[in-house]
Amino acid sequence: MAQTRARLTDTELAALARYGFDLVADEPAVPPAAELEDAEGVLVATRDDAGLTVREIPRWRSPSAVRAELAQRGWSAPRAWVGAPPADGTELPGQLLVLLPAAGTSPDSAALSLGAAAWAGWAEGRELVVIPVPLTATAPEAGWAEVAAAYGAELLGSRTDPAPLRTGGRVVMFTGLSGAGKSTIAGRLVELLLEAGRTVTLLDGDEVRTHLSAGLGFSQADRDTNVRRIGWVAAQIAKHGGLAVCAPIAPYAATRADARRLVEEQAGPGSFVLVHVATPLAECEARDRKGLYAKARRGEIAAFTGISDPYEEPTDAELTIDTRDLSPEESARQVLAHLIGG
Ligand SMILES: Nc1ncnc2c1ncn2[C@@H]1O[C@H](COP(=O)(O)OS(=O)(=O)O)[C@@H](OP(=O)(O)O)[C@H]1O
Ligand SMILES: Nc1ncnc2c1ncn2[C@@H]1O[C@H](COP(=O)(O)OP(=O)(O)O)[C@@H](O)[C@H]1O
């Protein structure tokens, strides 16, 4: 055997659960290790000459546990619905087991919480039990009627057409040279958003480098780590509908694209707004508020963006602002208009 213990991905864990719950007969395609664990290191299955033995899987509630809960609630003839609520006026009973196909997603996936939230309006005057199940919505590995029966209910219907994921969360990432005006515009944007009654998280550059990215410098690898961390945190904020504003130099196109991907994976298409503060180098250097350009020119700061280190101009920015033409107030209002409009 290749290794003694292997960690399963979300997709493999769902496959193991389907097998362990007798929803499918065939052994799942999982690594050939003697012990299998989940993302937290919990032992979920063992393998010996007799085959695979599935133990408790913390991520997924077993059909028998769900059946026991329905019995305890006194549901005499449980009915089940799979996926999103019916769009066609189907009558739903007063007690309903909702099965949400969630194979391959993480436990805190936005797809899952949006799936559950879609049922909130149906809960009034009704008893709903909402259970994520380890099956794939668009290509179920077992028939929905059989799955519903395993969870102790008769299938009433299903709706598993994949709606595009949109949490309503957004991330505004300003990018540009040092002194371009990123922090000034980001700060004013946050004030305008607060005035408009929005809750907003500012991932302030100084605070990020003091806490989240403490110890990182300005090599390409460190800048990439810094920008990816900012992108990851912003994605977590946007995942459940929050708004995050950040303003790193973010000089590399590929790393900005990584941040965009992280955010859009969690909050849906259109959730990442890249704002290029395109103040030319000569103007930034003329401002030189912190005296850094002068130091960089004297060689006292190595690898300074625009002087001795690259800045890759974005070609994918949703907005480009040249602060030679606009005041900070006008610039911030332009970003706000984009957020409100799109
Ligand atoms: N070598 C070098 N190059 C560029 N900038 C430097 C450097 N050393 C220190 N500083 C100061 O750090 C601020 C940029 O940090 P960031 O976290 O935004 O940079 S990056 O996105 O990781 O490239 C930047 O702040 P801003 O002027 O607010 O952009 C600089 O003040
Ligand atoms: N239209 C403008 N937008 C933003 N900043 C401007 C503008 N015009 C002049 N400035 C000045 O440029 C400087 C930008 O500094 P800062 O916002 O810290 O830049 P960055 O965060 O990109 O390094 C500030 O002193 C600001 O007052």
C-alpha cells in the first residue's frame, strides 16, 4: 500500500459517504491507504484485506440518524423534496424533508447556504428539515426516489437546475503604484458606503502588513503571498454577502487573477471589481508623500515598484481612474456608482 493514511478531498469524502450510507453499491475511488481521514484529520474509514470499512463521517448526517429524527418528530408519512423549492406552484405538505445535493462542496460553501436560504420563505406555517446529502445535483449517483427512501421519506419532487451562484457579496480591489491614490480613494469609498448604510470591511494596507502578512517583504514571492492572502480573506467576506475593500499595489497580473478567481468562486461572477488607479509614475513620484521614491532613486530601497521592480498594468480592470483628472471625492463616487449600478 502506497501510504498508511490519506486525507480525502470534499469530493472523495462525499463518495465515501454515499458508499457508507448504502446509497451506492460500488466502492468509491479513494486513495489506496489503510486509513482515510477527513480535512480535520478525523479517521473516517479503514481498509484491510476484507475491503473498506466506513466509520462515522462528521461532515454528513447518516440516513439512519435522519430517519430517527423524523420518527422522533412524529412524522408519520414523511415526504421529501430535492434541491431548490418548486418553481411551478407544486403544493407542498406541512411537513417536508428537504434534501440538498452538496457533493464536492465544503461544509461552509456558499452554494449550500444559498440552497438552504432559498427555503426560508417556505418555512412559515410549515415544518421543514433541511439536510445536505452527498450526491451531485446535476448528475446524481443514485435515483432521487431511492435516496429519499433511504432518508425515510417518499419523494414528492425535485428541482436541481443549477442557478448561477450569487451571494450579493462584492470585493473592490484597488491596484496601482505607491502614491497613486489607492488608500485615499478606498478610504473615501468606505465613508460613502457607510453613509449609504452598508457594512463594509476595509483591509487596510498597513494593517494587513502588520497582522495578516506580518514578516513578508517585497520580493515577488512575498508580494504574491500578501495579495493572495488579501484575496482569500476578501473572498471569505464576500462568500456570505459581505463587502470588502482592499488597496494593495498588487503589481502582478497573475496574482490579481488568482484573487479574482478566489472571490468569484465564493461569491459568484461579477463579485470582484478591480479598480486600476492609473496615476502615472511621474505624478506619483512628484507627490512622493512618504519620500519613498527619493529613497528608491538613491538606491536606499531595493525592488521599489515602478523604479526597480515591475508593475504590470491591468488589462482586465472593471474601472480605470486617472487621478490627474479627478479629485479623490470624484474618484470614490465613480467606484460607488459602479457598485450601485452593477
Ligand atoms: N519595495 C517596495 N515597493 C513598493 N512599496 C514598498 C516597498 N517597500 C515598502 N513599500 C511600502 O509598502 C506599501 C506597498 O505594500 P503592498 O502590500 O500594497 O504591496 S504589494 O501589493 O504586496 O506589492 C507601499 O505603500 P503605498 O504607498 O500605500 O502603496 C509602500 O509605502
Ligand atoms: N484624485 C486623487 N485621488 C487620490 N489621491 C490623490 C488625488 N489627487 C491627489 N491625491 C494625493 O495623492 C496621494 C495618494 O496617496 P495614497 O492614497 O496613500 O496612495 P497609495 O495608497 O496609492 O500609495 C495623497 O497625498 C492624495 O492626497
